[in-house]
Amino acid sequence: MRIRVSNWLKAAAFAVLAMFAGPFDGNAQPRVNQSAPGIGVARLTAEQAAALFGLGTDFPRLIRQDSPVPGWTVSLNGQDIGMIGSTWELTGSTGYSGKPLDVLVAVTPEGLIAGAELIRQSEPVLTLGISETDIAAYIDGFGGVDLIRPDDATPGRDPDLPDVISRATVSTGVIRDGILRTGRVLAQAQGLGQGAIDRVSYAPADWRGLVAMGAFGHSTLTMAQAAQRFAAAKNPVTPSDAPFIDLYAGLIDTPMIGRNLLGQEEFTALTGPLRPDEALLAVMSQGLHSHRGTAYRQSGMFDRIEFVQGNLRIRPTVEQATAITEIALSDAPDFREISVFRVNADPNTGGIDPGRPFDVVVTASRPSLSGDEILLEVAATVSLPPEFLNQPAEPAPLWIEFWMEKQPGIAIVAAMLAVLGLILFGQEWLVRRKRLWRVTRIGFLTATLFVLGWGINGQLSVVQVVAFLNALLSGFRWESFLIEPIIFLLWSAVALGLLFWGRGVFCGWLCPFGALQELTNNLAQQLGLRQIAVPQALHERLWVIKYTLFVAIVALSFYSMEKALILAEAEPFKTAISMRFMRAWPFLLFVAAILIAGLFIERFYCRYICPLGAGLAIPAKLKVFDWLKRRPQCGRECRLCETRCTVGAIDPLGRINQNECVLCLRCQVIMNDSETCPVLKRRARKSPQASNTLTQSTRSEMAT
């Protein structure tokens, strides 16, 4: 009886192969998830906010906002103490399971992570003996991380960040990435980390072009408007449409603005003595009122002009100012006064933050008839266009960090894959040398078990298949899978191998648990342990178990990932390979039962239980090459290969079932062994050389 897989199940093969055909974005930027509200933010309470900011019983006030980013502004006693956002809402973070991963992140106005709290996760790490308490402790380790500190050029992990949890590298790596991305978004929303001014970029531009790109803030007040404001003044203003003051102001450090505005010579003279923590601010005006006035000549300080940013108010001094007679742009207005101020641009020392908007305020005053001063303010808002700011470098994607860290393991996997490629491409040469095949086979399986499996934890699992399928339906991100380079390389090789050779590339050569079964069975046979021959009819019917188990795990994962992961414990890989038998006794007993059964029935687990093998058999239907050879006599005149097949993949008619074949090449060795294959023996007896040898032997006997 041959098992037929339904059409809908076959279609899953394309989903597995689609893993290697999707768009690749190796450096995805933080994004706002518009498809769903934040899971954590929607239920944020004052108690949670107090815990995140370490306020004890002082419950803050929460104000929900959607701009500049979705989240909550948190204030205490009328003063803002920071913002709280959700990783799911702000960055669309999904875990390795493909399900939403939601962490609340609190960030102070100084750019420090005040705290973080896990709200929701559906990760497979709990099946590896890692509790939510461990995950919560890991997340607590982000408290106090400075999000706007300068990036170190030293490669490797940041010592200020908590290390990812062993045996949960992918899940905790994704959590870390989501927290840091969300934290940076919240820090920038509070006006931090906007970067320094770009002092390199240049392209020719005229006045209209500079104004159009937002290089200058502008404000104007007509004589008529000033006359209305100074109506009670001793010296009234004559109303008209002419400007009382027409004010332009802007930062001109970037050559794109300053060099075009002032010309190369003047711009170089002003920027030459400029310190790194200073910026150049141009203030230009025309009209009746002067933005400089005359009092500065005696006091040394400009009394009519102020730079205002939040609660910060700066009045420039004479030493900071340079008067400009004219500008270099022919289409610019005919300004009466042009001043360039050298201002402190370091917010940490009480200066202006050039990455945030600020106002240039010009004051006019006249005495009233009653003797009081009538004040009038005109403000031009300066906001340097984002393209002229050097944004802080986005840290390298987390997956690159792990690839750099695991270079030795990557080299080992690459070497093993290269050797396996030589074996499979050169199989016709290898199978004609029985002893060499045997040594190669045992040697590679030993390396697979001890190096790939127990050494660098390169055991694939059906959990990864389930996680990938769920990720396809809930927002696929390459970063989630690239975080574990060993597993990613193996899956890449398996996907390619499915097209060329079928499931046997993994099941027969790269599966550490499969190698453990085959090596222990070989030892049992050498010790004389009798093997059990499973009747073909029962053998084929037992295949139903693993296919049913695979479908059940996948189907259950769409309903409950947690329950699917419990069912996936049918795989002994975690206990025997990933955790190296360091697990509770029920799991050890299950593995022992499988290995003991495998001593009597070679690769017992692979034959009848393995859901991963069943899942790989489905896309293996797309295999485009048939490398294994058969003869017309196979199954009719000889059934030797059938009885010696590692997994019983050859039926009584001599046909190889590609769904079950693990590509051990044993049947190919038998077919090419003239001392074993009955067909080759018969051919040898019928050959002329054999006939001559027989005739000479007969004559010798007769003569004797």
C-alpha cells in the first residue's frame, strides 16, 4: 500500500520553499504598525506606568497621543517624565513563532530606558525549559540603557545590554531588537538623538530653492499691524502695507545653505573658527524696525533678539555676532540688516538643540502715553530640514552581530555542506568503493552528531517549520530567521537539497538525532543484536503516524501556538540534542524508548514518528533530478536492497519511495558490488573471461 498525500497538503511545499524567495531587507528601519493597535498600550494603567518609571505609589498622569508617534506621554506633578510605547505598535515586532511580541518600553526625556515590561509572547522557548520569569528578568536588564549615547566602533555586543539567553537566542534577540528600536523611536519623539548638522553636502541653489526646502523661518509684520499694536504709544506708527519688520532666520552651517547664501569666501571665513559644539544662525530683516538696534554698542548684548527653545532663552552677545553687508543670491530680498550669530549648539551645556525647532524672537517697544512700555514680538521659527542633519547611525541589524559572533560555527557548517556536496555529486564514484563509502558514511554521521548537533546545536525541528508558516501569515521578517545563522544555513541547504535530491539531504546526513539512531543501530548489529523485520503491509501503514502528526502540529499552531509546541514534544531532538539529555526524567524516558526501539529496527523514529521528516517529504515531490539507479531485475529477481534499506524505503517491486528515502546510498553500493549483487555475479559467470577460467580449471582437473 502506498500513501497518497492530499493536494492541499502538497501545496505546503511551496510555502516552505517560499522562505528563500521572499524580499530581503537586511536593515529594516523602525516602522509604525498601522494594522492593529498596540496590545500593551491599549491596556496601559497608571500602576504599570509607575512601575516602569520606578515611581512606587506615586501614580502619574497618562495622555494618549498619536503624534509624533503612537504612545503615551507620562507626567507627574505637571511635569513630563517620559513616554511609553509598545514594540508591537511602533515596530510591528513578531517573535520567532510568527506571533505578535509585545513589550512596553518607557523612555525618559534624557533618552534612558526607564523600564520595560513583557505583555505578550508566544515563543517556543518555553518548550526548552526557559520560563517567562527568565524572559522577564532578561527584559528588566534593559533598564538604564542610554539610547542616544555615541555608538562604539568596536565590533561585538554592547556590554551595557543584557546578553541573550542561551537556548533562546532567536526569541530573546528579537525581543532585544524590538525594545531598542522602540526606545529610539520614543527618544526621537521627545526631541533627542536627532544628530548633528551636515557640514559636507553641497549643491547650487537660489533663494527660492532654499526657501522652498525650508531652510529659513519667516515672519512679517506690516506697518498697519504695528500701528494697531502701538496705538497707545507716544510715538504712533503710520499705518501702511510696507513692512514694519520682515524677518528671515535659519541655520546656515550646511554648505547647501550657507555657501549658497554667503558665497564661498564669506562662508569659509565664518565656519573656519567654528567649534564642533557651535552653529551659525543667520538673521535677516528689512523694514522700519532693526533686529539689532543700537544698545548692544554700550552693553555688549543684543537687547532686541532672543533665541527661544522650550524653557531655554538665549540672548546673543556682540562677540557672537558678525554683520554681513550683502548676500550672494541675486533673487534674494533687499535686506536692510544681515547678522550671523555663532550660537552654542550643545543641549547638554545649555545650548540650542539644532535638531529641534526653535524661535528667533525680535522685540520692539515704545513708551505709552501712561508711561508704561508697550512690547511687540515677532518670531520666526527655525527648523533645519531633516536632510541637513546627520541622523545617528542606526546600529547594525541584530542578525549581523550574531553572524559575526558565530563565525567558527558558520565555517564548520559551510565545510560540512561542501563535503556533503562532493559526496552527493560524486556518489557514482563513491558507491563503487564499498569500504570508502562505509568510512565516509560513518565519519560524516559522527561529525553530524558530535560537532553539528552536540557541538554547535545545529538540530532542525518541526517547530521552525511551524514558526515559518505562521510568520508568512502574520508579517514575515527575515531578521527573525537570520538571527540564528547555523539554523538558517542548514535550512538553506535543505531547501536547495529538496530540489536536487529530496528529503534525504537532511534526514540521511545532516540530522544529528538521525545520526545518533544509525550509529547506535550499527553498534547493536556489530554486537550481534537481532534485527526485527517489519512486514511491508504494516510498515507502510505505520507511515500514517508521522504524516498525521505533522498535519496536527501545523493545524494546531494556527489555533494555539502553545498547544502546538506541546504536541511538538513528539520530537526527541530538544532532549537528546539541544539540551544534551539534561532534562526531566519523562523526556529522558521517551528518548530512551525511541533509541532502544531503534536498536532492533534501524531508524525506528525516522520511519514512523518524525513529523519533520514528513513535512520535508511534501516539498520533496518537487525534486527535479533522479540520482538513484535501479535495474529491471530489482524486485523481480533480487530483493537484497529491500531487506538492507536503512528505512525500508524500497518496496517489494524494487522501487524507491522518495518520500521515505534518506539517501544513505546503501542500495547503490550493493548494486555496484560484484561480490554482493546477484545480477553482477550472474553477469560475471556468463562473461568470456569467466568461461575461459572455468574451462582451464576443468582441463586441469581431468589431467590430474
